[in-house]
Amino acid sequence: MATIRLENVEKSYGDHPPVIRRVNLDIAQHEFCVFLGPSGCGKSTLLRMIAGLEDLSEGELHIGGRLVNDVPAAARGVAMVFQSYALFPHMTVFDNMAFGLKLAKQPKDVIERKVREAARILQLDSYLDRFPKALSGGQRQRVAIGRAIVREPGVFLFDEPLSNLDAALRGQTRVEIARLHQRFADASVVYVTHDQVEAMTLADRIVLLHAGADAQRFGSIAQTGAPLDLYHHPKSRFVAGFIGSPRMNFIDAVVDSIGAGMVTVTLAQSGECLVVHVDVDQKQLQRGQPVTLGVRPEHLRLDGSEQSIQCVAVLSEELGEHSYIHADHAGGTLVAKAPGDTSIGPGERIRIHVPASACHLFDADGLAFRRSMVEPERAAA
């Protein structure tokens, strides 16, 4: 079985603080697991440790139930697709895809069959005699993926494979990778990216990693879960701010009162009061305690009903189907999603409705209070 288990894994270089700290993670057979996070959080380092290209400083790594800390990369049953394609420029597409099989001394008829089958799946049939310089970026990446496929590994490792492609090719290749995962029923996929769109659309589970001081304080993993779990139920302000585009709005506030399944807060700069649906008690919160209120742009509405705040429009990003309204508020700049035909000029005074069920609340350490199980209202598209 192509399962992966990391137990208390750490990685450090010399006397420097660990770049990977306290990682405990299980990746199931056929799971598509995405390592996501900001630059410098150790995504690629963690992937390279699984591949056998980096040694573990502490902990244990198991692949398929076997301890592989000291097993060479070639004997781990994994195949890696690099950001830079890593194709041999003097070899044809066929020879690039067949290279690993030839090293393994596979019979010629087996090599021919596996390469042509992979080429058919990746729509490279008519390019097998070409050299990499004659291919587009997307075609080169498909060749690199094909080279991994023919080895029939238990684990596919992808290190930011789409970052060198333009937007249209990224979308197309993303679909191809998803289809490949569905085709290979037994293989697991570990995929590194800093692009949350890739993570949200591809992943069965996201592993969001901390960077810098947060990693040293809390450990490298900020949160793991299905994409929508991280979106709807972030465990910290870091997770809430990283998942979602545009990012979540944050406003400083002070606790005013605590009731059953709700908290009333006063916004620190404007003095406006808002209700937030969260499950807390007096042991978790007290009146006068500083907190941060968070709400996503897509949950805000432009209207003057109750539970609204006064803002001044700064910019309207008109994107066709919808617009993003940037507005100044006493607590900072907010972004609200609005229908595409919304017409608001700079300097116009507006009121923005903040649904109580859509709000998140974070303490001084950035940790989230558990939200009441109420579906948030959504702005009209």
C-alpha cells in the first residue's frame, strides 16, 4: 500500500533553528495531499525528505509501512516531478520518458508499451520523436509527468509543477493532473504549491504550513483538512488569512457581552457594535478583552440593514460577473464582493452588512474561537 507516515519529523541545517519542526502526518493510499504555505515555510524541503533527497534530522518516515529513513531515493517506490521539468535536452521525448525504465533494465517491449501508453494518456503520441527544445512549456511538463507515470510508483511527488506555466496552461494542466490521479487508483499524490487555487481544486486534504517564528512556536503544520474545512473553520488567524482570495478582512475589536452561542463586540476604532455567532463561555472570554473579528469579502453585503458598518468607497474592481469594492473603515480598509453591475464611485459613503453567522473571532494569540454551526449568509453574486 502506498501510504506515508511522518512521525515527529524535523529538519535543521547546522546550528540554525529547524526549518521543519514537529511534523506528524499520515497520508492515505490514493489520497491527493497538497502541501501549501508561504515562501520559506519548508514545503519543498518536506517533499524532498519524502523523496529521499534530504535526510531527516529527527523522526521517522514510513512509506508503504516500511521505515525508509536510510533507504536510497531510487528504492523508495516514489517518482518526482520537478518545477524545472529536468528533461535531458539531447534526448527525444520517448527517450526522456523511457530513461528510468532503461536504468532499471526493463525489457524493450515493456519500455515501448509503457511509454506509448503514457504518451497516449498525456496526448504526446505525435511528439515522441521531438527534442525538448521543440516543445512548449506545457508539453515539457507533460513529458516530465509521463516519465513519472511509466515507473508505476506507489507515490507521485510534485514540486510546484505548474509555476513556470502561463495562466491558461496552468488551468489545463491542473485538470490533466486531476484526471491522472483518478486513473491510478492505488497511487498517492503529494503536491507542493504556494497557489491556493491549485490546492483548493486538486486536494483531498491540504496541509498548510507555518513559516518563521510561527513554525518555531506552534510547529510547522498550521492546520490539515479538506479544502472547505480550512475555508469555513480555520483554527487561527494565519489560516483564515491565507485561505481565500481576496484574503479575509480583519478588524480590531473588544468584547462587549457574551450570550448563548453569540458574542457582541465593539469595533475598537469606530465604536460600532456587531454580533458574532461563536460558542464560548466566560472561561474563554471576558468583557473588555481585545479580540480580532474576521469576515470574508464574499460574505459582506452592501446595504444599510442592522449589523452594518459605515465605510467610504476607495476603489471598485469590476471583473465582469462580480466586483470587489475596496472601502475605508475606521478600523482599516475592507474588501467586499458585490454583483458585477454595482456602480460605486471613489469617496461615496456606503454601509456594509456584516452577517453574524459569517464572522470569525480570534484571540490575542491569533487562535480562533469555535463558530456556531450556522451557515453564513452570502453576498449576491
